[in-house]
Amino acid sequence: MIKTVISTELPVDEHLLIRKNSISGGSGKKRICLVTGTHGDELEGQYVCYRIAQILQSNLADLDGTVDIYPALNPLGIDSITRGIPNFDLDMNRIFPGDPMGSMAENTAHSIIEELRGADLVIDIHSSNIFLYEVPQVRINQLNADSLVPLASMLNLDFLWVHEAATVLEATLAYSLNSLDTPTLVVEMGVGMRITQSYGEQLVSGILNLMRHMGVWKGAVPELEERHTILSTTGTVDFINASASGVFIPLIEHSNHAEAGQVIGRIVDPLHGTVLQDVKLERPGFVFTIRAYPVVYEGSLLARVFREDNA
Amino acid sequence: MKRELLFVLPSPFRDEFRIQGFRFGSGQKSIAIVGAMRGDELQQQFICSQLVSTLQDLEEKGDIAAGHEILVIPSVNPFAMNIGKRFWAMDNTDINRMFPGYSLGETTQRIAAALFEQIQGYRFGVQMSSYYLPGDYIPHVRMMHTGYEDIELAQGFGLQYTLLRTPRPFDTTTLNYNWQIWETQAFSVCSGHTGVIDTESAVDTVSAVLRFMSLHGIIHCRTHPGYFSEVLREEDLITVKARRAGILYCMCKPDDSVRRDQILARVLDPYDGSVRWEVRAPADGTVFFIHDKTLVLENSMLFRIIPS
């Protein structure tokens, strides 16, 4: 059933509408929410919403509970290829838990929290940005690691990154919901403005697997290649930033293990026809993030590499 | 005056990105003043340019007090200003959300780190800041309530109001917040406009900064004594939001005194011109902030009122 959960009047004959597809089956009381589209340039979650809605609606007898699907928390952003909220220059994922007395953006954020709180699980799907390509991964604030890592492990993704707490991240949707005892997992995968279908299928399978574990799904779970999810707490994450400004040419695929000394990419100067930097790994590791947008400045993030402690 | 290149970053396709500083006097690091950090902070940059000009005159007359050093950095983001963008042109990140910066991190973290290194250790820090909402407002000094702030010092600018803001999570990465944490008395001077230059308000702001420096013996300069600055807490301001969307027809301006139920604006239907909603003052007071966009969305913040 399609429901409009937030409707805000725009100046000229239009409303900002945030809608959900609420799919229920059986007598189960559990509620799982899939949310995406907080950043208007991240589209990987659209495919996942489509597939989960399609599968559940075709197999209602296998559903025992409610799955609420919210494809677009920032519909104006998605429609205008704008990462933030148009008119506000604001990153929507930095204004939670919002404020009912605040501006239109803060008010909307508050309504979203009220809508989602109390769910048995929220999965917040992101797709990096236009600059970086990410392997399918779950990101968890270390404050919630004990309760969320077991759930995240069932999503069948490649990497599970337990990161340090940072004050600025307290304004994210996931932090706000987890603080309200609504377990929330953040998935990052793919790249902005694109859909990577294989990643989408991988996550769909993982979501169904997790739903089955929670007793909400009795149906089949598509079998995908069995993978070993790497847990970040068994090693270290290295950030590799550009030492030169130029054009980055990747020399490996993301989701790759790379050796010490391996050149994973080059920064080149198109005007002079020269190589400005060979981007080498000092130590072997798993490249789970790689630069997607070629133009870089000094400091631009080129890759993130996970390295096991004994590597 | 010494003009110094404080930071250089090569660009793949544009000229070098440069941050320039203007240093006056010598001795203890007394005050650092930072102008435009976003590309639309024209007023903020203009004020700094006028300060550089005025301080140059004072220096020539020997009116920079001995033993005091002043640093003015008019722009931290000329790249964005030159192409009409607000944030860092490459990735739309906000330099004022990157402090204290990280010299090995992302580009805007490196810019923030380089700037912060240059402006650390000063007794006073002044950022010419824009308001975080689009609109016009009464010029004021804003301080973060971190526990390190000294409100009486802020009143020394002699602007009408000193606004105290309780930091939210996203404020913890701003220059003002980090300056205070690193033991500089930090003030954001909000001069009423962004995106345009208002010379009258700029002159008042330049006077306010000169007054502050004079008060602390950094310069020898006779200035108007200014206002006895009233301290406001941001949460004490009354917010008036748009109950309806449409064309905003505003009937008041910042600093107007208003009575309860007075009509402040009308929201008009953009198709037939009918009045969708009359915006009325919720209490007696003074208009502190007004939304300056012609079109308003439902729930937009239209006014902030200082209650009488």
C-alpha cells in the first residue's frame, strides 16, 4: 500500500511528497524499513527498493510482518541530481534528528525520525558519491557495534566497517535512530549517479537472508557466490590521498586485493603528457574504495585499503 | 603591511589556488581576522578589504600599537567566488565544516588545516560570517557556547546584539568552535548580508572591528563608542514559520519594532494573487531576521523576532 508520510507545500502548485510502500503479510508484528535517497545523487538504493518490493508483493504468503520501503527521503534532490536539499544547500544527513520548530528541512528530518522510530530494523542505503566507488559494505559506529555487527553479518556484503565515533556524525539518520533504540544499519555500495545491478542483487539477497533470520521472511533467498565478509576490527583501514593535482587513472578494479608496492593508479598531467604520481600501496590489502571521478586535487581521496593486522 | 602567500594548491586545470594574508605590526599575536570562506560571502570579503585599507593607513601613521600583530585574510575560497559557487567548486564541500582540518586528508581538510595553522595562537579571532539561513538580519556578533566564551569581550564590538549559540553536532567542525577550543577568543561578526555588498553595513562592521581593537590597545584609533550590546540566546528568539507556500510579500525589515498581531508579510497564491496566509507577529518585539527569497516553502523560517 502506497502511503504519503510527509507532504509539504511548495510555492507553485506542487507538494514535496515523501512516500512509502508498506507491504504486510501474515500476523507478524515486526517492522523493517528500507530507506534511501537521502542524498539526491545516490541511486543504488533505487534498484534494491524496486527488487524487494517486487519480490515481496509476488510472494506475500512468505512474508510475516511489515516491510516499509522509502525510496526517496530527498525527492527534490533525486529529481534534480542534487546531493543536498535544493533551496537549502544542506546535507540532509547532517540535520537529524531534526527539529519540529526548525526550518522546512529540519522539520522534515524530525518527521522522518518519528516515522521510522520503533522499527525492528532500519536499513539506510547509500551509494557513496560521484567521486568514489565502494564495494558493498556496512558501516557501523563503534558505539553500536555489539548489537549491530551480528545483524550486519547476515547481509552477505564484502566489508563491515566499524568506525570511530565522531561528533559530527551524531547528526546522521543512523546515529539518531540508533540513539532512540531503533537498530539501523548503513549500507554503502557502488557510486553516485549510477546503478550497479550486481551489487543490488547481492544486497537484495542479504536483506532477504536477514529478514529470514528475524522471522519476517519464509521464502527463498537467492543464492549468490558465498563470500567471506571482512570485519574491519581485525585490521586497519588506510586512506590514500592524492599527492598531486591532475587526472587519476585507476589501474585496478575496486574490490581487489593488492600487493605491497603495487601501483593501483596514476595521476597524470594531460597538458604536459607526464605522470605526476604513481599511486602505490605500501602494504598489501583489500581495496574497498577507489576513486571514480578522474579529476583530483592534492588531498582528494583515491582509495581506502583494509589491511589485516598480521599482513 | 606585509602581504604573504599563506597557502598554495596546484589545480589541474585552473590557476593556482592561493590564500593571501595581510600582516600588520609585530609582536604578540593579537588578532586574526578571516573573511570569505564561501564563494558568496561578498560582503564579508569587502569588509576585510576595507579593513586592510584602513589598517594600512593606521600603520603609516604609526597607529598600530607596539608589540601587537594583526593578520587579515580576506578570502579563503577565491576559487568558488570566481565561478559563482558557494562551496569548494570541485566537490561542493564547505571549508567551514572541516576544522580543525587535517593536513593529510581531503583537499578542503588540507585547506582548513593550513588556514588553522596560520591563525592559531592569536588572542582574538574574528570571522566575518554569513548567517546560516538565507536572509537579512540585524548585524551582530555570534559566539558559540562552549564554556570558553567570554560574552563581555563580544560586547566590545559595540554592535546592537551579541548572539550566543549552543553548538549542534555540525557546529563542532566550524572555525569559530575550533578556535575557541584551541584557546583563541573567537567571534563571528555577521554583517547583515550575503551575496551582495551593502556599503553602509560594511562601514559599520569595519568600525565595530576597529572599536574592538582599539578597546584592547591593539590600535590607536578614535571610534564611535557603539551600542551597549544586548546578549541574546538563540533559543530565546521567536521563530515565525510559513504555514503556507507561495510568493512572499514582505512588509517589514530587520530592526523594525513590531506589535503582537501586526502583519509582517503576506504569502500570495502564485496563480491568482490571492492571500494564502497573513504572517502576523506572535509577540511584541524587534525583527531580527527576515527570509529574503521571493518564493517560500511551507515550514520555511520567515522571521525571527527578539521578544520585548
